[in-house]
Amino acid sequence: MQVAGETPRLAVRPGDTIGRYRVEAPLGAGGMGEVYAARTVDGGRPVALKLVRTRSPGAIAALKREFRALADVVHPNVVALLELVATGGHWFVAMERIDGVPITEWARPGGRLDATRARAALAQVADGVAALHAAGILHRDVKPSNVLVDGGGRAVLLDFGLAAPVDDAGDAAPALVGTAAYASPEQAAGRTPLSPATDWYGVGAVLYEMLTGAPPFSGPLLAVLRAKQERDPPPPSVVAPGVPADLDALCVALLQRDPGRRPAGEDVIARLSPRRRPRPARRTAPPVPFVGRDRELAALDAALRASRTAPVVVRLRGPSGIGKSALLGEFGRRAAAAGAMVAAGRCYEREATPYKGVDMAIDALSRQLEALPAGDVVPLLPAGMPALVQLFPPLAWALRLEPGGRARTEPTDPHERRRRAFAALRELLAGIAARAPVALVVDDAQWVDTDGADLIAEVLRGRDAPPVLWVLGERTGTAGGAVDAVLRAAAAPPRTVDVGPLDPDAAGRLAARLLADQGATPDAARAAALARDAGGNPYLIAELCCDPDIAGSAQAVALDAILARRIAGLSAAQLQLVRVLAVAARPVPRGVAVRAARALGGATPDPTAALQRARLVRAHGPRDADLVELFHDRIRDAVLADMTRDAVRDAQRQLAAAVERHGPGAADSDALAELYAAAGDRDRALGHARIAALRAAAALAFDRAARNYRLALELADRAGDDVRLQLYVGLGHALAGAGRGRDAADAFLAASKLSGGVDALELRRRAADQLLRAGHMQAGLDTIEPVLRAGGMSLPATPRAALAPLAWGRIRNRARGLRFRERRTDDIAPEALVAVDACHALVTGLASVDPIRAMTFQTEHLRRALAAGEPARVARAIAAEAGHIVARAGRHTPRSRRLLARAAAIADRVAEPRAVAFVAGAHAICAFHAGDWPRSRRLAERTLELLAGCTDVAWETGTAQIHFSFAAANAGQLTDLAARIDGWIADADDRDDVYAGSMLRFPGIYVHLARDEPAHARRDIATALAPWPADVLCIQRWNGVLYSVLVDLYEGDVDAAWRRWQESWPRYRRSLVRHVAQVRGMADTLRASTAVAAARRRGARGRRREWLAIARRHAGALSRHASPWARAMAIAIDGAAAHAAGDADRALRLLAAADRALDAAHMPHVAAGVRRVRGQLVGGDTGRAIVADADRALRALGVRDPAAIACAIAPGFAGGAS
């Protein structure tokens, strides 16, 4: 209440714009705020704005409570609350503006009672109050100023600042809730809890003033409050003789001091209008009451408990209308009440927002995070937050991100930005899950798009996935390809919860509740019959129970008849609106739907409210911008069944036109393309498909972009070649951005056929580049052959045939030197650039597959790049030359160092991001081939950061990941490797990147062995080898031999390991892969280890000398190797051989020296393995202490079974040290 003489401090002035509203004039003020007349800026719609006077937590909480109590209630006699807004320091609720007068003034024009007016207005008030109670809300402040009547006689309840749920109407209540003159006796006494009878007392007090001109009691505040509790007011007929007797009696009844003696809603309405039935309030999404489902809830509860230690996926399946959404809602309420953080979203069939379904869940998560104290939120901020906020902007507010906060250079490569965003979401969820259980619920997940599925899959992927529960509600009978992809990514098999019909008892209880809600006489037999005839389907039970023409016996097909009858009884405006919503198949803005319906012949006014009351439509608010949709898919089916094909096309065309006039957003272009295509307007559909593709690519939703490009190509069958050329090029870039090399190549090849001259060659080169980078070697070589011929080059038929041109190329390049005349790209013949880039494609594509032919083309690459003079390409070619030198030598040479320095200087000077990143990658590769694992790992990580700022760098990214992984594995950093390798492999597989997917699996073998999973290791080796021809000993095939031997040694199967060497060694000796120093070093190490282990076996005496000789030859080769790690391995092998030969003292001395050398070579896991076997050989307390120390070191590196891993990696001790 306002203090006398106090002037309210107005928060805004007329003419101000706050949010999307322009303030016109003040309407009034109260204790907590002011009310203003305003209009929307865009459409000029009149509204009222209720602003809080201060930004105190209490005032804001009250405003939120008022809004949330009524936001979803739809009733003609309850004011519509439009939105709750916080902007520019203001907090306010926008609501429907009622231009009217208090009900007492309306009922007493000129100061005299108009009984007809009074009766009609009060009947509406009673209807509104009853509707509130049916929706579970008490008003608690019914008084004349809170009931306005407009010029048309519509009475509307407003001001819900004191409203509260019926079940919560007494919590923390002040001494007086309400306005003294109209408060009930129980309010005056401060008794709690309050009940609906409290509001009916207020209605009685309003009626008393309507009849008499004054409230029931008047005087000082305390006297009024005391009087209400001690006596009844005189009947209105005593104060104002001549009032209608029925209104007099109703008023006396409503003002009874005992709440239990006051009439309830239906009685009040019946007294005012005997033939009138109350109009129930409808929530915007009116639920069928939840009953039963104990089994399903128990399964979900168990899944939530299990998710505290590991991620869990539940696939909740059932047909449309079976009650999946109600079950998910009940589960969410129960889980939240138990302390879990529940974030729920829903998908729509033809909605085209990026990350469909998931975005709603993340928005829900944002709202919950926003409610947490800032001190709890800041520690949750992941490193990749800027990228994540780009995908889900509401998180910025929820996580208190300041403008410019956590500044860092964000990648321009869209694929990398998306990868960082996904990784950030994993980190965020892990942080939240460490504090409380987390459940992410996606309803109607059958409509999840590929991008949304990719996001969920990435969060689930790997053993370090955040321990959260994902519940995917899925309608049976629909394609679930995206959901299937999600489930494949999960580390553990998904749990399936099938939702079927309600059991007979629950179905009967549901029917009984619904019948009671309709005012039917309780009849258990009738309820059971309806439930039985509805087949236990909750939606069908509701339709049967709520239909007035169903007598009590109906088959399941009766629903179609009910819906058909309802549709047939619709007005023209209503019919056209449901037709528009049926063809939309997704929520659309209310104003758009109504505009389209009117264009089809539907008349004004807007029929949405009537369709809501008929349970045919659900609206998400009363504004034109609020979404509206059909209430259920069965309604859509019934509407479409009643439409001709021409009618469907006409509705699609008008809906598309209405969307365009509304101003299509990023998501609408997809829908417009589909609508116009379905309506036969191919030209407009094509235009919108192209826009949608561009917008999707900009939003990093690559699969959506590709889908829209493909739709555009289907629609462009009559377009010119230039249009189709642009579309194929766009498709190629979208697929390349997603790292899908093979599909991108197909698009570029199709584009090349529509082009000519050097442009066609360049597009073919791009196609070949994508194929080679993705590991599709033969297809890439076949594709690039015409490009090579055009540049005067050819591909040597075999690696051996490449040796002569390789030697000649090196001689020629050494003689030529690195001189070049720098030129701009525009000044160089396009054919020359195509030739340089074709060589680069072969160098990069063949480097880890066929290194000799890659080296051959590297000589041509360097020569042509220097001749062309484009500096970025020159830097790239020089850096590649350094990499090949170090790969052959196993160490840096003076020339390799000079080359890297020259390449870096050029790249840094021209500041071309791809060249800078490529040179950094060359540094990482050189460090790897020189055996400097920590430096290689650091440089590879830096390369990945640089590549994030580049585009179309899938191969470079994969190569950096591969060298990071091999370096981490060789350095024993298995925990760090395990955190990344699964996601990288899965990403490569998803993109059909054969090269990266295969090569990454090999260092991953160390992770599997650290986890004591040799069977998994063997499966990954088989998967890695599958794409590569068995008759060619490429590096992938040779890696298959090496890592299979490693697994054999881990399992102690020395015989199997030696058989592999017997089968493969002759091919290796004839092959050219041995020219790569690190390949030689690992082959020497593992073959020597196997030979010593064979010599140490019982019964090996006859061949022991032979095996030890083999081991010592390999040890000698390793001792001459340029890398410190190889020389350390030579010492370890000599020690193992000495032990096998019976020289224990020498063995222990050498093993101790190997331990120190391996540690200095940055291989702590191998050092610990050697230390462990040395401890076993020493024996006694000293030996046990050495073993314990080694075990601690190995466990710290992530090893589950130190004894097993030591036998595999300590050279010569497979099967144990004894």
C-alpha cells in the first residue's frame, strides 16, 4: 500500500523504450512497482507493463512469482501475462491491457445498482476464479480494483502479485495477505494454510460493494480486521433495500466466517446462471493427469543413480499418445525434487534450428545455472566457453560471462570451433555432475538432427565422458538414424525403456479422474470400460472421457471419428488455421499462422483461443510471436486426411508467404525451402534452400548445410550450369568443412564436370586432395592423374620405380638452392599454382602411407613452389622438405634446421595462417622423428591451436593429432592420451577419414593395454588395417605387425609373436618403409624383444644362441641409431640378453643403466617396466621395494596391471622375469 502523501518514484517516463515496448503513460502505482500503458514497438499492440519499483531480490522474486503463477493459464476472464523481461536494469511483466473500470463502477452506473450488469459481470468473475482454482492457483487479493470490466462487458481478473499455488498458499505468509476491506476472516487472523474459500470470500465482499456501494466493513484497519473475525456484516438487503434476493442470499453465503460454509465455484456459478457451466482454464500445454508407470519410473530412477559414476543413456520408446512426455515430466519433477539438475528439451519434426532438441535442453540448463550463486558458477567455466556460447548464447548470461571476459583468439575454422564447443560442453557437464546428479532429457528425439546427434555423441564418447544421464524419448515407427548414431557413441550399451499402454488399474484410475473432472458421477465400471476400450492409451482415454457424445462404449478407432466430427464442426476460420498448422508440422508464430489462415479464406477474429478450448491447438502465449501448434500428431493426421492435394499445396504456399512477410530467420529458410518445394514453387524453394545452406554453414551446422545444398541441387534441375556449379562447390566446401573428404570429393568432381579449363583442373585437384587426405588412396591417385598430366608430371608406378626420380630431384634441388622471386598469386599462371598444389596433395596424402613416392613428389613440390614464387606455398614446401630429411635420418641435420628456420621466417612474414600452421606442424613432425617426444607433443598441440584458425585443414589436423598421440604414447603419457584419443578416432570415423582413423588407432593400443584390454586392442588393429590392401606393405600394414606383436608380448604369447616375425620380416626387408628411421627403430626393438623372450623360455636351449644373436644384431643397430631412446633400448636388450645367457651380474648392471637412459630419453613407462623386472631379478626385500616403486610409477601413468605391461614393454621379458 502507498503511504499518504508519498509520490511514487516512476521508473520510466512516457516515450521511453524498454525492451520491445514503448511507454505511453502511467496507469497506477503500488507498494512494489508501477503499471504503465505501452505498445509493442513492432506492431503497436497495446499492453500494460508492471515494473518493480526497486531491483531488490524480494521485489524481483515477487514479480517472477506473479508471472510464473499465471503465465500458462488461458481463460477469457483472467488477464493474459505475455512475458517476464529483464532489460536495461528494468524488471517487468508485460500483460494484456484492459481498458476498463472497476467492477463496482460498472455495476453501479451513476451510483445506482444495475442488477443485470452486476449478475453478468459477477458470473464472469466467478468463472475466472473457478478457473484459477482448477489450475491450482489462489488469487488471495480479489477486490474491485483487481477486477476490471471493459466496454464490451468482459470482466477480467488482474494483479496476481499475491497469487500462490493452492498447495503452497500459507508458506512464509505475512500477518495479512490481501487488502483489509476485502480479506477473509482467516486472512485477517493470519491463519494458514489458505484455501479456495478465501477467494470466494473476496468475491462476496466485491458483490457486497456492488449491491450496497460500500464494502462489508469500514473503519480503522485494526477495527476492520477484528470485526471480520467476530461478527457477520449486515445482509446487503438491510443496507440497501430492494437488492435482488438471489444476489443478497449469495452474498451472505459467501461472507460466512467459517470457510467450510461458503459455497464453492460450481455452486456460485450455478446460482448466478443456472444454465451456465464453468469454463475451465487451460494451460498452454494441458497435461493428461499422470498415473501409474511405476515400472518405468523405477527404471529411470535406477539409471539416474547409475549415472553418478558413468554416463548412462536411456532410450525411452513408445507410440504417439502413449504418455512418454507425461512420464518424462514426472521423472524430471521427481529427480529435481531429489536434488538432481534436470534439463529438458523437445524436438519438432520440421523445425530447422541447429542442434535441434539439444538446444532446448541447454537453454533449460542455462536457466538453472543462472539461479546458482556466482561463486558456484565461475569454477564451472570451461576453457572453450566462447565457442560454446556461440552455439548456445543463453549460457553467456547463465555463466556470468562479462563482455570481453576470458578473451582469447577463437578459431576461424568452423569444424575446429565446433570441436571446441563440444569439448567445452563436456567439461561444463562434468563440472556440474561433480556437484549433483545431472539428467538431460530430449523428448521426441526421433527428430534430432545430425548436428544435435553429433553433439550428444561427442559428450558421451570415451571413458572420460561426463557422468550424466541422457534420456531420449523416441516415438516408435519413425526413422531414428540420428538417435542410432548417438547410441553407437556411448561407451556402454543404452538402456531401453519401452512405454506401452497403462495397466488396467492405472488406466481405470486415469479414466475415473478425467470423468470426475468433467463433472460425471463417479462410476468405476464406466471408467474401467472406457479405459479398456481405449486400449490403455492415455491420450485416447482422455479424448473418450472428455467427449460429451461418448456414452461409455467406444472402440479405439473412435478417436478418429471424434476428431473428424470436431474438424467438421469447425468454423471457416478455425478450419483454415488447423490446416495451416497441419501442413507446418511444427510450431509456428501465432501471427504467421493466423495470417496464412486468413489468406486461405479464414475470417477474423483469431480463432486460436477457441481451438485451445477444444483441445485441438496448443499456444505458447497470446502474442503474435508466440508459437502455436496442433495439440497432437493424431489431430494432424486427421486434418491432412480431410485435405485434397491441392488444398495441402495451397496451405503450404500461403504459410510460406506468411513466413516471408513475417521476416524469415535463420531457421525459417529451411522450412520455406521445404514448403515452397512441396507447394511446387521450385524457384522460390531453390532461393531459400541456398540461403538456408549458407546460414547453416555459418552456424557450423555442416550436415544441415549439406542437406540444404543437396535440396537446392534437386530443385535446380532446370537451372543453368553456372548455378549448379556454384551449388556443387558450396556442397564440397560444406562437406570439407565437416571433414567428410570422400563426400566433398564427389561434390568437387561434379563441379569440375560443369566447369572447364584450369578451373576444372583445380576442382579435380580439390577432389583428389580430399580423397588422399582422407586415406582413400587409389581413388585419390586415379583422380589426380589428369591433373598431373596437365602439369607435365606422372606418378611412378611403384615405390621402387620412384627411387631414380627421387635421386635426380634431390640432386637438382640441391644445385638450384632455395632462391626464389616472390610474386603475388594474381601474377602467377593459374596452371602453375594447380601443379604446385597437386604436388602438395600427393606429398601430404602419401607421406604416412607410401613415403618413397611422397619424397619423390616432394622434390617436384619444392622445385615448382620456388619457381612459382608464392611465399606461403614456398614456406610450406621448404618445411615439408625438412620433415622428409629428419624422417630418413632419425635426427635433425644442419640442413633440416636451416630449412625449418627459413620456412618459419617466410611464413611469419606473410602471416598466412595455413602456412604458419603447416610450418609449426613440420616442427612437430621433425621433433617426433628425432625422438624428442615431449617437444613433439608440445609442438603438435601448438599446431592444433594454430590450425583452429584455418579452414579446410582436416589432413593437417589429423596429422598433428597422430604425431601428438604417438609422442604421448612413446612418452608414457597415457592418461592424457586416453582423454583425447577416443574422441579423435570417433571424429575421424564419423567423417570417413580412413587415414586419421587408422593411424590414430595404433598409439591407442598403448591405452588399451594400460587398461588391460588386449582384446579391444586387437579389434582396433583389425579396424585400422581393414581399409589398406594386404598385398602392399604400406606403413599402416607394417604398424599392424608391430602392434600385434606388442599385444602378443603383453599376453605372454611369445610363439605367436615370433610367428608374425617369420611371416613378415622378409617382406619388410624388401620394402622401402624401413627407410623411415623411427619405423626401423621400433622394428628392431620389438623383434629383438621377441627373440630374447624366446631364448629365455624353457626348452629353448637348442635355438637360444640363434635367438640371442638376432637380438644382439638388432641391439647393435639400435646403438647406432641417432635417437637417444633407441640407444637406451639397445642397453635394455643387451641386459635382457645377458640374463638369458646366464650372466646375472652384467644383466643387472645393464638394466640399471637402461632404466636411467630410458628416463633421460623421456620414456618413463618403459623405464619403470625395466626397473620392475630388475627388481624381480634382484629379489628379497630390496627387489620388492624396487618392484613397488615401479608399480607406483606405472599406476601414476594410468596403468591398471603393472606386471603385465612391464612384460610387454621391458625388452625381452614377455612372460615374466624369472
